[in-house]
Amino acid sequence: MRILFIWPAVENAELGNFLPLGFGYLAANLPKGHEVRLWDGVLARDRGNEAVIEEIRRFQPELIGLSLWHFNMKAAREVVRQVRQRFPATVLAAGGPSVSGYGAKTFAAADVDYAFVGEGEKSFGQLVELLARGKPDSDALRQVDGLIRRTADGGVACNPPRWGSLDELSYCDYDLVNLNGYLANGYRYGIHSQAKRTAPILTTRGCPYGCEYCGARHVTGRTVRTRPVESVAAEIKHLHERFQIDGFNIVDDNFTFHLDYAKQVCRAIQGLGLKGVSFCSPNGVRAERLDEELLHLMKQAGWEWLFIAPESGSERTLANMRKGVSLRVVEEKVKMIKAAGLRVFGFFMIGYPGETRADIRKTIHFACRNDFDLAVFTCFQPLAGTPAYEKLLRDGEIAGPPEGLDYFEVSYAPKGFTIAQLKLWRFWALLSFYLSSPGRLIRAVTNYSPARAFHFLRKLL
Ligand code: B12
């Protein structure tokens, strides 16, 4: 089959730190014999969808696949509308974090033929094989894990997703996602003091924690599964040799969940003997899933920074979030990380439902008084499908999920705050943190490129 993946163009989309990895994984794991292309509207800086329509005319795909995230929902809906109008015979499928969050409600958000909850490598391949043989019947479709489809009686059928072993998973097809194109256009993620060319890798999938603001468990399930260490090492070698990558970002939800596994990965990295490379885990790791041995191994393997996400300095807010983290443990681990010779970055969130000014003050105080080298304060966003979102919807506090937002936009303020006030609190938090020590301020200035700093400041107020 001819399959076209479409990554829709998004207004003000950042090329800076994001790659459409999902398509690279889907393509790498498809059964042989299908022709796959990716139309990347973000990389093409395509604004009007004319170029993607032209690509569809040229390539004549039988199947189009879209990846839906809340930040690209509006743009994706517009692509779907235009495809439906001009190419009515083309089958449309969607997957991605927003589909995993919306579940059965996906069709109300995007008018596609098929949608996929959870990981798509195996199930998308199954659908492709079925479509290649003609119009699939419902018995066959019932066998496809995580598939959502319309039924003859006008209803919606959802197959439960399955989160299988990662042993046979091929890693991302970085050629398909045009890693070189991204690098040439300023892609750079994580904090690396020397590295010039960075790339994301995944070593584990899954998250067992119950944080009520997060949608990750719908995408990758609750069990942390690990990739074979040899496969991770082969991917690192491939990225280094083929794309001259010298900064590697492990973008797992829980890289250090299985401490022994993380240690094995660090030893395997050292075993590769690559010169001048660094590693980072910029999505953060759980503070309590760290020990001294692991920190030393990370340092030896090329980590310079450790990112952790206490999220709040208020025990009350942490309990509301069901974060399951103790501030005392965070304090200890910050010291342990520093003692291992690594710098610490803290992620904090303000404006969680139920928060008061006193809670926000506690968060600012916690960030300032512990030895974080850098920190960022973002505002809570109610992501579709998360328990926090469902509660707000039930209570009538929100009408639907935010769409088209990136990190810095604010769509929700807890009772007692306006959005403008919450933004001021965020500004105050950043100011308090960065003015609390000259080292923090200098590090902030030296770590961010002027373009990134400008983007950040522009969005701040
Ligand atoms: C790493 C990561 C990032 C990295 C980027 C990684 C990258 N791809 O370059 C960074 C930190 C930059 C990032 C940014 C953001 N992220 Co993020 N991120 C993640 C994380 C941890 C993994 C994502 C990833 O790359 N996975 C690897 C690839 C292979 O998986 P995937 O893209 O999901 O694709 C798989 C399936 O979804 C499915 N699939 C996807 N597309 C399609 C299409 C078809 C046709 C099919 C069949 C299947 C399919 O199959 C794929 C293979 O299994 C997830 C949590 C999680 N466990 O999913 C959060 C997560 C996806 N992020 C999330 C969010 C909210 C964001 C931000 C919007 C943050 C914000 N609030 O502003 C930004 C968006 C950036 C922007 N452009 O503005 C939410 C998504 C919620 C939503 N409904 O959109 C998640 C779920 C975390 C959470 N807080 O709940 N993120």
C-alpha cells in the first residue's frame, strides 16, 4: 500500500525540541512491501496545506495516517477536512497521545475512519495488511489491538490496547523523520555543554504512577517495559555514525524505574567507547528512583545534568495530584545528585486545581531553597483523558481540553485566580528563582540560545 503520514503544520510550531518520532517507529515496524512517506508540515513550515494537498496528488496514498497531540488538533482537523473534500476515497487513520486520551470520543474531535489507542507499531501494521486485501470485515477488525472504529449501527467500537514486549521492536526510522532536516533547522534538545547535534532515543516505555495530570499511561500503559540493552546500544551507534549525533536524549517517562536496567544501559554506553558524546534525560526521572551507583554510572557515561520533576513544594497539592513523591526524599536526592558531580534541573507546575496562593508560595520557596541549578515553572493544562481533566469537566470548570497550546500558554486557572494572575505568579516564581542566586541567573543566560530565550519570554506574559 501507499501510506502517507501527515504531521500537520502548526502555527508557531517549534522545530527546536520536537521530532515526530511516532511515525519513525510506525514505519520501522511495518510489514515489508509497503511504500511509506512522511509529509512534515512543521519542518516544511507549510502554512496553508496547499503543499500537502499537492503531495497527496503526486503520491496518491491509499491510506493517510495522522498523529494527534493536543497542540496540533486544530491543524489536524483542517487537514482531515481538506482530504475528505478532495480525496474522498482515501482512508484516514489517526493515533497519538490525544487519541489515547480521547478514546471513543476521538471521532467527535477528528473525522477519521480508524483511530488507535496506545502504541501503534503492531496494530497499525495489522490494519495496513487488512486494507491491502480489500475492505476489512468487522471480525478481522476486532482482532486489531487498540483499534477504534465506527460500527454499522452508528456506534463506536473500541478494542482494548495491548502493551507488548519491546524485544522485537525496531527503533525509530530517523531517515523518515528527516533528523538531518531538523538538525539543519535548529533542532536541539536537552542540556549538553559541548554537543552540537542531538537526537532523542527511547529505552523503556510505560509508567506505573498515578499522577492525575498526566496522560502517559494511556499511550504506553502502566508496566515499565525495557528494550534490549544491545538494541539501545546499536541505536546510539547508528545515530552517532550515520547522523554524527553527539548529544543523546533519553526521552522515556521512567528511564531509571528499573535501576538495574538503567545501570546496564550506562555500562553499555561506556562499552561503545564513543568520544566527545554526552547524555541527558530531559523529560525527568523520579527522584526516588536514583541511587549513588546509578548517578556515578550516569556521570561516567556522559550525563551532565539530571532533570527531576517534584512539580510542587506543597504537600497538599502533591496529594491532590497523586504524585506519590515525598518532598523530603526530593531534598535528599538533590544533594545526592550534586554530590555525584551532576547539575540538577527542576520542573515545577503551578495553578493545579484546588491550589491556593499559599501552595504556590511553598513551591517557589521549595525551588529556591534547594540546590536546583535551573528550574522552570509551567501552568497546569487539563489534558484530555486524564483524571484531573475528567474531574474539571464533571464539575463544569472546563468545557473541553485545551487545543493548540504549547508549554507556556495558560488555558486554566484554579478557583480564586484569573489566567492573568496565574501568569503573574509564574513570572514571579521565575524571577524569585533566578534572582535568588547569581549562579542560577548566569546558567540560565548561558544555557539558552537567544532565540529560545526570546520565544520563552514572549510567551511568558
Ligand atoms: C518525549 C515527550 C516529549 C518531548 C518530545 C519528544 C519527541 N517526540 O521529540 C518533548 C519534551 C519536547 C515533549 C513536548 C510536549 N509534550 Co510530550 N511527551 C513525551 C513523552 C514522554 C513521549 C513521547 C514520545 O516521543 N514517544 C515516542 C513515540 C514513539 O510515541 P508516540 O509519538 O506517542 O507514538 C506512538 C503512539 O502514540 C502511536 N501513534 C502516534 N501517532 C500515530 C499515528 C497513527 C496513524 C497510528 C496508527 C499510531 C500513532 O504509535 C506510536 C508508536 O507506538 C510522552 C509521554 C508518553 N509516554 O507518551 C509525553 C506526552 C506525549 N507529551 C505531552 C504533552 C502535553 C506535550 C506538550 C504539548 C507539552 C505542553 N503542555 O506544552 C509538548 C508539545 C511540544 C510542542 N511541539 O509544543 C502529553 C500529550 C498529551 C496530548 N494529548 O497531547 C504526554 C502524553 C505527556 C503528558 N503530560 O500527559 N514531549
